Amino acid sequence: MAFRESGRGYEIKLLVLAGLYLAAGAAAAYLWAGGDPRTYVIGVAAPALAFLLVAVIFQALKFKADPFLLPVVAVLSYTSLVMLYRINQFYAVRQFVWVLAGLAFMFLTTRLFTNYRRLSDYKYIYGLMGAVALIIPIFFGIEEGGAKSWLNFGAFHLQPSEFVKILVVLFLASFMSENRMVLTRDTVTIRGISFPGPRSWGPLLGMWGISLLLLVFQRDLGTALIYFGTFLAMVYVATARMLYIGVGLILFMGGGTLSYFLFSHVRQRVDIWLLNPYNFIELGDRAYNQAYQIVQSLFAIGAGGLTGTGLGGGYPLFIPAVHTDFIFSAITEEMGLLGGVGIIVLYVFFIFRGFKIALESRDDFSKLMAAGLTALMALQSFTIIAGVTKLLPLTGVTLPFISYGGSSLLANFIILGMLLNISHEANAHE
Amino acid sequence: MIDLLLTVFRYIFLLILFVFIFQLIKMVFRDIKHVQPGGASLRAGPAEIAVQDLAPLPGAAAGLAVLVSSDPGLPSGNVYPLKSGEELTLGRGGRNDIFLTGPYSSVEHAAFFGKDGQFWLEDRGSKNGTYLNDIRIDKPTVLADGDRIKIGDVTMQFVRWSYEVESGNRSGPYKEAKRG
């Protein structure tokens, strides 16, 4: 089909446009913040050319993956670079390195795992690796931003739970594609309503309980929420039964209510969300910090207006952790409602293409993996954007591709690579 | 001068973001136009098989032959017997006689039933529809020999045998598929 051949053409055209976007944004940030002119030239040229290079190699290799995902991710990463340069040049330089490393990881993923289906053979290894990666930080980890989920490697800190996300999706996809018939068929009938038997659910729930417990121990509630949501989405994709979603939501509500009464840090976040956050500013310590963060974030978003204060025109540094979790508030302050909505549109677009890849893929494992990875991305971007705009209680997760942070960026680029692989596989056999 | 330049670049930055989004949407629309609904069935599936000389299944007044299917649980060449006075249901749910796994199938998708010497096809409120000779049906419809039924990416043919035959004289690549 003709449009398949021109797909890579779309990609290159969009990447050129994205490069102009970076050049304009970086020009504004540079004019405002100053610095070494070479930083500007390299900071613009290297990422723009690297993305284009990948697209050209894809074309040469006749890689048939979705042509729209890479440009969308490019714009998100460029926004990250520009905003971070404006917030703190030190972070921008490090993020610059991570973006290039992430792109390299994505490319390697598309090369090494082109035959990704054989990954479904090692599901218990993923389960084990995931559990180990989550347990290690409990004993050897350091605490950052209220979550004890970081490993210290000297030059950089690594957050294993970012990578465990991918392992969880891989595990669930392999497990469910193998047991899908069992999951869908009714085995136990109670009062005329059929339920699946415990045999098919035991291992799944076991793995689930363990990872949730670990996350509660690490106080990383945002990640726990995302895991659970992804799990539900994948169960729905595998079985098309609302029953599971209903039960899952009830479990989630129950768990949420329970942790509200059990954990003070959860109670605090919910209170700040439900009640007036200004009241908490008088309270000391942690409550103060969180309420202050939310209040500043709301001020920033409000100050942005329709087109924003312009890069450098706002005061995003008033928000603690603005470079990671709260970067969306900084974008909305300086690029306005338009900029914020534009970024959300790009996420929605990414999610749309992701689910389209899931729909087009030809076997259960690919379908479940594409749907799971997309759900992960959707839930993560929704959770943090809803958190900083006070639509939901704040849970500290990163905004994919934009927040400062190497672990998150690398993991997201690997997810992108996997999605491209699945898409290539589906299109190659058309 | 620098202030002016700064303002200009700030707006260009925002402008290009939206130019990008509009280009993206335009290209995707162009892309979608090339894809027709039910795209899965356009893919080169397993070769269709001739059903004309399909030998009757014992005890069945009619049969349902799978022509095209990408579903490993429902391989093309399978023939399901239809008996008058009995119902044959299709769908994703485990209680169906024919278990569909395709992405376009609903939990209770469609049913065949024999009544008063005729066979009927009924859609059970499926999301993506049941097609009889490429027309979506919305009420129970009588089937005639040679009718094609399409559900998601599975295409089946209805075969009517006007007489019942003794067992044991089947031939060809067809195997009697077990129900349920």
C-alpha cells in the first residue's frame, strides 16, 4: 500500500518541524538565560540530528513501524530540554545526555528485539527480576522526594521501579496470552453468575500482591497506582469482561480507603486535595511542603493565562521539584493554556497510536504488550498532570519524556522501542 | 532589540508546536483514509477453500464452514453442524458453542438456530456487527445455502444439506469440529 512507503517520509518531515521547534524554543531560552553560545548550537543540533539520523536509518532498513510516534516523542523531549535549560542549565545538560542515551536505547531495542515474541518464553524470569529490583532499594536504597526507591551509583541515581514497569507488562502479557482461554472461560458459577476459577488467578494475584506491598513499603504510591491500572487495562484487553474492571475498581477503592487510614503520608495528600491546601501551609514539615507545592503549582498555572508569560517570564522556581514532577506547571505557566493543552494533545496522540498498534497486531502477546505499555504511558501522564492541577491527589510520578530524570527517560524510550517493534511486526506481514 | 527578539522566539516556539500538531493530524487523516473499516479482513488470510462439494455431517441438516480465519482456535476448514431445534452461539464469552477470540468479537456475538425446518442467524447485540453477505443484520434472518457470514475477521459459509445421510462417507480435508 502506498501510504506505508510514505510513512517514513512523514516521520522525517515531522522531525524537521520538531527540530525547528527546538531551535525556536532554545533561542528564546538562550536569549533569556544566556550562557555559552556553543551550548545552544550543540544543544539544538545534536538532538535534532540524532532523531533525524534514527529516522533515516529506519528508512534505509525498511522499518515499517508507526511513523508518528517518534516525532511526538521528539517534541516532548525537546520541550523538556528547553524548559530545563530555562529552569536550571545543569539539569538541561544532564537531560541532554539522557535524551541521546534514551534514543540510542530505543534504537537498540528496535534492533535487538525485532523478534520480540521470544521474550514471552521467559516470563517467570521477569517476575523474579522485577521482584528483586523492587526489593533492593528497600535495603540499599536512598530516599528522594518521599519515596525510598532510588539506588545510588555515584554519578547518577537509578530508580529501578521505572524499569520494573516494563518487566511487569512483559510478565503480564506473556502470562495472559498463554492463559487467555482459561481466563475468559467461566469455571465457577455462583448464583448464575460465572467467575473464573482460582487456579488461573492464583499466580497472577500473588505476583500482584507482592509488588503492591513492596510499593507501599517504598511509599511510592503513584507507581503502585499505575501498576494496578495497567494490570486492569490488560485484563480487560485479554478478556473483554467488565466484571474484572468492576472487581478491580472495588479492590482499588478498598485499598485506597485502607491506606488513607493506615498511612499518614497518604492521608496528608488526600486531605490537601480535598480540603483547602492553604490551611496546610501553617502546619509544619511535610504537610507544609506538599501543600506549598500544590499552591505554587496552581498559582503558576493561573499566571500563565492563554499564551503564557513566555519562556523566562514566569516564576516556576517557586514550585519545589519543578524540574521533575511539576514540570507541567512550569510549561503551563510559560507557554500558557495553549502550550499545556498542546502537550496533552501530544500525549493523547501517543496513546491513540499505541492502542492502534495493539489493535493491528496479530497475536495475543503483541496485542497485550502494546496495550499494556500504552496503558502505562496513559496512566502515568494522566496521574501526574491530574496531580499538579489538583484534579486528583498528588502522587509523585514523572511526566513521561518531559520530567528531568534518566531512569524514567530511558524506560520510556525502551517502551517506545517496543511499541515500534510491535508496529513493525504487524505492518510487515500486511 | 533582544527583548523584541525574545518575544518573537517565544511566540514562534508556541506557534511551531501547533503547526506540528496540525501537520500530525493532517497526515494521520491521510493515513486513515487508506485504511478501510474491517481492515483485518483485507489482509491476506489463509486461502479460501471450496465448499461446493462439502460432504454432509451425520445427523446435521446444515453446516457452518469456516472459510477465512486468523483465529487459531477456529481454523479455516472447520465445519460445525447445525441441527434443527438447536442453537449454536458464537462469542468471546466462555459459554458460547463457538469461542471467538478476535478483537472485533463481543462476549455474546451472534447465534444460529434452526426453527420450522429453516435456519436463522441472529445478532446478539454485538458491538461490531454480524454481516450476512456483506450486509449488517439487525434482526433474525433466514439463511440460504451458500450464504456468507462475517464476524470480525472470521468468514463462514452456511451450507444446507437437503437430506440426511448415513455417517462414514465424508471425504476431503474437513474434520468434524467438536462443539463447545
